[in-house]
Amino acid sequence: MKLFGTSKINEKGNLSIGGVDTNDLAKEFETPLYVMDQELIETTIDKMKKAFVSSRFDTHIAYAGKAFFTTGMAKIIEAKDLELDVVSGGELYTAYKAGFPMDKVHMHGNNKSYEELEMAIDLEIKQIVIDNEDEIGKIEKICKEKNKKQAVLLRIDPGIEAHTHHYIKTSGLTSKFGISLFQKDLLDIIKRINDSEYLEFRGFHTHIGSQIFQSIFFIFALEEIFKYLDKLKKELGIVVHTVNMGGGFGVYYKEGDDPVPVEEVLKEIITYTEAMEIKYKIGFKELCIEPGRSIVGNAGTTLYEVGGIKKTVGGKTYVFVNGGMADNIRPALYQAEYEAGITNKLDKEATNEVTVAGKFCESGDILIEKTKIQEAHVGDILAITTTGAYCYTMSSNYNRFAKPAVVFVKDGKAKLAVKRETFEDLIRNDEIFEL
């Protein structure tokens, strides 16, 4: 099991994160438990900011809240002077209640409700990313009623299909996101936005997918976009100042993964964009990215208690843990793969081949199909790494499961970021009606 950031084997032989023994965390906060390495999050952001700089145009990094977002995470992002990408009214409200500066918020989504758009405009966020033509009229109507003008980007699809799972591809000729660069009436749509008295057209947004290991796909997308920017200036006289490349930078999950360090990818993107800016001379002024997973993915570890071990007549050995698909749906949804280990035995060789299974009433409730871990016993604490992204945010109450707590660890201290749900929380919104 590969360790990241401040994770290490301490003098007791136990896994510690942020200077805190994970066995102590399990006792204090119970399991399942999401543990976030705050120092790793912060140092990763610092590396990105250092790499994503140009002398030819402005650069901005907006954290993608969908990866992992709480009011506490909003404060870290604010302290690091990042912008923020939200995709729902709930994420926007979380940022607002955390006191995050609204003039640094980008609003995404392929089907934003009227209420979500109204909230975004009322809060005077930095910009709304228009995903499809239907949203233009909605935003104009709200702005007209409120006598406001809203800055917008248009999400375009450059048709680049990155090598990743088809559920997390967000570009291609049949994608549900954005408007294709090859759509015949795209120029008309852009002109409509640019000419609107209620919209300030700033530029384009794109996102080609997630968990992408090869930087060449981002370069391909940039090339298509700059060709179109040149066409747009020549045919309509419209100058696009901003391009947002989204995120999707891959991270290590399991043995065999070989992601390029994200700071190297960002330097390549900067170098190529500078070359395009010099080549086309179109008035381009700002390049943005929206990393999420690459900031928090490796910083997260989930702790479970082993509740049982089962050896089947078919030769498979199950290690049952007290969580599963309700706290991490990714293996069932994406066939995502992880690494695991027993927290007080990481200094011992992992020789036992097992399947790590959850407690939910689904045959597909498998966290890791086949992995080698240290010998496990009932009561042991099992850790699964790289669970910082899309685990807490996609968690559910399936089987009336109370969602786990989230703690941030740093400098030997653990800070509660999200309380563990109780059974009372599960029925809080239930209504008993007359039969």
C-alpha cells in the first residue's frame, strides 16, 4: 500500500497521518471514518500555484468542489487564495455559509434550475458557465428582472476523447455536457450571448474527462480551442479573453498507475498556451483550470473495522468491513480500484489475497475485488488510501446507513470537519402519515 503526504508507520508500528495514530482516530471518532491529510492538501495546492504561472497572461486555479467540499474545505481554499467551482445550489450555499468570497465562484451544471441561477446571480458570483442554449434565456430573464448583468463562459466540447472510463468522459460528439465545436449554429449562439445586454461574454470553458494520465489530451483540446478562437475573431470580430480548461488530472490509486506529477502537466499546459497566444495574437488574457481530485484524492484515507472473515468453498476469502458502497460507491459505479492495508501491520508483508467487501445488501458491494493485505483478524482497522475525492461527496444513506464523520489531521491534531450522522438524523425529515 503506497503512502502519501504525512502518512507513515510510526514508532508503534501503526499507520499515522498528520502525526496522529490512525488506531487512536478509530477509537476517538469511530469507523468508518474519512481522514484528510490537511498538510498534503496545502502543499499540493502550493505546487500547483507555483507551476501554473505565465508572464504572458493571467492564470487562475479554481478548486472543483464536487470532488470534496465542506465548510472547512472552503476555508482552506480561501486561505490558499484559490477560486471555487460549484455545480449545484447546495455547493453554492455551502460556500456562502462558509464566508467564501462570491466574486471567486464559478457555477457549472448541465441542467441548472431557475432557482440555482437566481441564487448565483443574487450572490453576485464571478461567472456562470453556460452549458446549453436553454440557459441563455433563463439567465437573461433573471438579470432583466433584477436589473443586473452576469459574466458568463460558454462550455464547449472540443471532441477530444481522453483514455478514461466512459462514465467520466465529458467530451466527445455525444457528451451530455457543453456545445460541440462542430455544431453548425455555434457561431449564432456565441453571437447571441455576446450581443445580449444582460450577459458579459468572457470566453470558453471545456472539460475533457477525469483521471487522465496523458497530458497530450489537454494539448489536443487547447489546439482545437485556439483554432476556433482565431475563427471567431476573424468571422465575427469577437475576442475571447478567457479559456478555462477544467480539470481531470489523474492520481495514483493502485499499483500500475503512473500519473505524471500534476505540476509537470500544468507547466506543459502553460508552455503550449503561450505558444498558441504568440501564434494567433487574438487578445487572449486569462487561462484557468479546475482541479479537484488531484488536490484531495491522495490526501484522503478511509478507516474501517474488520467485522468478519469468510473463506468460501470456491476459494475466495472475504474480509468484511463496517462500511462499503454507501461511503464509497466508486468501485460499483466506475470499477475503481484501490489499495488497502491493516493499520497496525503495515510493516509486515502483505501476502494474504482477499476481497474487501462491505456490509450492504448488494452483491456488488465490493470495495476491492482482489488485493494482498496483511493477515486480518476481527477488530483490526483496515485503511483504504486515495479516498479523498468522490467518496464523501457521493456517500448515501443506503440501507439507512448513517454517514461517517470526516476529520482533518495536521501537526499531531485531529479536527472534526463533519459529524458522524446518528439514527435520529436518518429520520429527521420523515413524516408519519395517517393510514
